[in-house]
Amino acid sequence: MLQNNLDNKSRPLLLTIFGGTGDLSKRKLLPALYHLAADNKLPDELHMLFIGRKPMDNEGYRQYGIEAVHEYSRTDVDEEKLLAFSQKLFYHQMEFISEPESYIGLEKLLSGIQEGFDKPSIRIFFLAVGPEYFSTVVQSLHDKGLADKGNLDHRVMVEKPFGSDLDSARELNKTISEALDEKQVYRIDHYLGKEMIRNIMAIRFANSLFEPLWNHNYVDNIQITSVETLGVEGRGPYYEHSGILKDMLQNHLLQMLALITMEPPVDLMPESVRDEKVKALRSLRSFSDANSCGGIVQGQYGQGVKNDTKMPAYREEEGVDENSATPTFVALKAQVDNFRWGGVPIYIRSGKRLERSRTQIVIEFKRLPGINYYKEFESQPPNLLVIEVQPAEGMYFRINLKRPGNDFNIGSVALNYAQHSQFSGNVPEAYEQLLLEAYRANSSLFTRWDELEYSWRFIEGIQKNCQATPEQFPNYEAGSRGPEASDLMIKQDGRKWWEIDLDCEGPDCIMV
């Protein structure tokens, strides 16, 4: 997590983005780069080259970038800074998939730009393209001399999904490894750039209150929830291929699990952090046969009604098979089989078209055994530590105190940190941090290949042994809490799903 001692003004940056006219560039990358430039985080010698297949010149793309920043900026726009930023934007039309020889012209273009810098530049190639094109682009960058294997100043940022299963992920990694060293590859999971995900490290290792309790002696269970009210939103063909297991569990949710359960690293340098995350993922108990599937619930939404408006079933969405067995919901009980976490259940759930949107981690601590002898404490709720990633972004710690009055009654008190109340409008979004840390060569916010391999192994066990069938779906209404079996699964263990509401402001904080 430590940043390299890199003076942001000391090295020129030549940033090349494939997919320059795509949705990701418009909604995320252009606004993120504007904020980094406006905050003086990027070097003075900066050239941002956006590559696309649509015909457009530099001035046209600059106007495109200005409009994107106005539409998607997280703050009010400083017009003077935006104009200066736009002058760093350049566009290059190129058939980067169907015409491999076009990379020769790109190499000449980048070499010419480099000649205008005072020092050798850091080259970052951002692949904002479909995952089926990753291999083609990376191999072409290597073959045509744009990214030299072993040159750590040549870096490639790759969006998810990285493969569609374990075999395809291994094949993709093999292709990329032939062109680049592992340290040159920055695999993006944008959740790792979110403020409260990064805060997990600070909460655990900067507070003597928590780390001594972070084990099976004091923690009763851990819950990781990431649910949303949205459906597939026009992405039916993609979702048919991925489902909730690949879209959320394989990456975002298992990354959160790894950060919560990993051992303290020897230091906070990137490889030390990622080494410990790998150990946690290796310790995950797999769904190794059909007998292990009692700890998993899968679901698919049917029709529902919200605010008198009918919501379609998943099978009615565009591009979805009318007999689809693709899950849009999953809840499971995971186990990390190591000395620290043995016996502590980790409940994970994620789903689409649910009654509310939130991403939240809950640590439920055990009740002290001595309180069983105090009748005044009979109804005492457990201590909870809640890390909310979205929408509220904050932390909640519930403790028990005596209520005011003559009787000795116990009640809960929330120690509540809402990030927006202290840093409103000044919190970088995930892609700002990811782009900046890639420039700084801080790889701790990116997933290493062995992390991906072990997460794919976990998913593969579910797919092979716990496959849902079409007749099981749909099994929950759009706009509901999800399948009843999800609540029953945790209730059978004598527990319940925690849903803690943190104070929240702004349009992103609509819960239902």
C-alpha cells in the first residue's frame, strides 16, 4: 500500500487508451484524468492518446472529453483547468484488432511523442476494450516494439473480466506472460480503488483496538454483502455468459474477503500485501462435491412491481434465454481454513433487482461468556464493526452502554464515521486512484495472477458441483430481499443477515 517515492513531476507520462470512444472512457477515465490533472497529480510532461475506430480529429476528441467531464465530474468543473486538460488530449483512429500492421504506425507516433520529452517517459497502455481482445492487443504491443518485456516503465492496465473460467484465464495469462513480465501487468478490480476498501488496511493495522480481536477467539462471523436494485440494464448477452458468480463473486467479493482475512504482511509494500491475500484465498474451503452445496443458495429474479411499475423477469430481458439457468443472486457460507479463522463462518451474498443497493462488510464479535450470569444483559446485542463501501462510505462500530435512568438497562450506541460529512466532494473515485497508482508503480491495488487463479478455482468448484437447473428459476421477485432460502441458510446457523444503515447524503444514497 505504500506509495513509491516518486516525484510526480520527475517522469513524463505517455498514456495510451484503447477504446477511447467507449462508455468506460467517457464515464470514468476522462473525468478521472481531469480530476488528477486539476489536483496537480500528473506530470507536466503529459500526453494522453485515445485510440478508437471512429473517425475523429484531435479537436473533435477534445470537445468530446470536455463534454464527458461536464457530464460525469464528481465536483463542479474549473473551466480554466478543464481547458488546459483538454489540450493534453489526442486522438488516433486505428483498427487495432483487425489490422495488426496498424501498430507499426502507432509505434512511430509514440516514438515521435517521446522525442518531445526531456526524459524517458513512463508508458501506460489502458485496455478499455472487450476482454476477448486483451490477448490480441498485448501481443501486438509486444511484437511491434511498443511495450518491451521486462521494461518496468512499460505497463499495461487490463480491465475485468480476466478470463471466463479457470482454463481461459490460464490461457490468457500464458499469452500475456509471453509478452510481458508479471510486474508490468496491472489487472484492474475497480473495487480495490474504492476508499473504504483501501481503508480496511488502516482499520486493521492502524488501530490496536481491532487487530488483537481479529481472529476466531473473538469474531463470531463475517458478512460481506453487495446487492443492487438494478437489473442487467441492457447487458443480457454479457450476463448470460457471466452470471453473478463471475460478475461479482470471483473478483470484487473474494478480494474483500482476502483483505479482511489475510495475515498482517511484513510491510505494506505491494508484493507483501498480495502475498498475504494469496494465502487467504488458498485457504478457502472449496465446494468440492455435491454434498458441500448445502452452504450455497443461487437465485434468479422473476417479475416484480416497484412504485406501481412492473419490473421484468431476468428471462424477459433483452438477449437472455427464455429458459436461462444463469444466477442473478448468490448467498454462501465460506470457510477460511487456517489457524486464525478456523470455525468462523463468512457469509457472502450478492444479487441484482433487490429491494436496496449497498456494499457492506459486517464483523460480528462474540458475546463475552461472563454476561450470561447478568440478567440485565440477557438481551444485549453483539458488538458490530461495519465497513460500508457504498453508498454511504463510512464505518460504524456498535457498543453497549447503560441507558440513562434509574434502572440498569443496556442499549446500543453507534460510533459512526460518515466519510461525506468530513470530506464532502473531495473523495477521489476508484479510477482516479487506480490510474495514479499505476503511474506510481504501486501494484497493491491490482490483482496478481495467483490471486486470480485461486479465486477462479473457488468459482470452478461451485460451477462444477452446485450447478443450478432451469426449473429452479426464477425463485425471487424483482424488488424483494432475494430467495427465502438465503435467509433460511443463515437462520439455521442461529444468525441473521445484518443490514445497518449509515448516514448518507446525495443522489447515490437512495437505498430503495
